[in-house]
Amino acid sequence: MTTSKRGIELLQDPSLNKSTAFTEAEKEAFGIVGLVPDLTETEDLQLSRVMMQLGHKTTDLDRYIYLVNLLDHNETLFYRTIMSDRARGGWVGEPLGSLHDDEGRAGQKPLGPQQPINTGLGDIGSLAIGEGHCDLAR
């Protein structure tokens, strides 16, 4: 990863923040030692933890809130989560698109890129993320 951002500025950028997936060398290089947990996890372990947390959510709204929070803090893990085989099994899709309203996300910033993303994953279709909502086009 190449960036001029360091320390808290790097951690506040959801497109760069890898949370516990930063290696020890990256923590040193980016000046984030002490700002992130000493623990280093692989991205696969992070994905497993997210999937476990989502499995404990009982409503679509709870899952939506969890995913939006994940997107706001760690875009890489968010996209990895929704593109995972386990996610394609059912809970990603209509609930996300149906939970937005004309007011957006209660004053939060727009979600990710404003262009459709072709996933190339067949039945999942293309992911369209726009201001105030996330929807999967089939």
C-alpha cells in the first residue's frame, strides 16, 4: 500500500484502514503503532469474524447497520464481505436496497463509489452503491 497519509489520518480513511490486518512493518511505516491493536490478523480471519457477527444479527436492519458501519471504517473488508461466497448465500441483496429512504443514511456521508460495479459473479449481478443506499441489481 502506498500513501502519504500517516497515523490517525490513515486510520480515518476507510479506503486505507485495514484495522487489525496491518502487518508489524506497516504499523511502523505508517506511524500507527499504539493506534491499532497489537494483534495482527489475516484478512481471512477478519472476514470470518465479520461473518460470525453478521450471523448473530437477527434482523435485516441490524445487518444493514453493521455493514454500513463496516463500510464507514474499512472499505476493503466491507467489499470482501459482500463478495464472499457465504454472503452470496442470501442475506445480501434486497434488504440492503429496501432499507434506505429519501433522507439517505441519517446524515451520514454517501456510500462508496457512485458508479455500478460489475462483480462478474453471475447470479449476484452488479453492485450499485449510490448516495444513501446500497442495492444489488439482478
